[in-house]
Amino acid sequence: MSGQGEEGRVASELAAEVKLFVPEDMYRAFQRCVWVLINESGRDQRDIMREVIRDFLVKHGC
């Protein structure tokens, strides 16, 4: 965790990894989409990934 501030350490300690297996084309599309969102919004990659998971859970009523 070198190079991270206290905030980065706290966020990573509270986070858990989710591993998904998808076709390579979907993986590439997801990576492009995240990259575009990061560059357009200036938001953090983890923030965007949290939003994706939150939206999925809300959509499916979980």
C-alpha cells in the first residue's frame, strides 16, 4: 500500500474484491467505459465501480 494516503488505506481495508467472469469483448467494453467516465468526470475508478455495483443491486432489488 505504499504511496497511498490514510484515506486510500481506509478505503481498501473496507473494500472486498468481486471477481466476475465475462466474455473478453464485454471486459474490454467495461474497461473503455470506466476509462471514459474517469476522464470525463475526474472521478476515481473505485468510485465508478462502487456505482456500477450499487446500480446493479438496486436494479435487481437486492
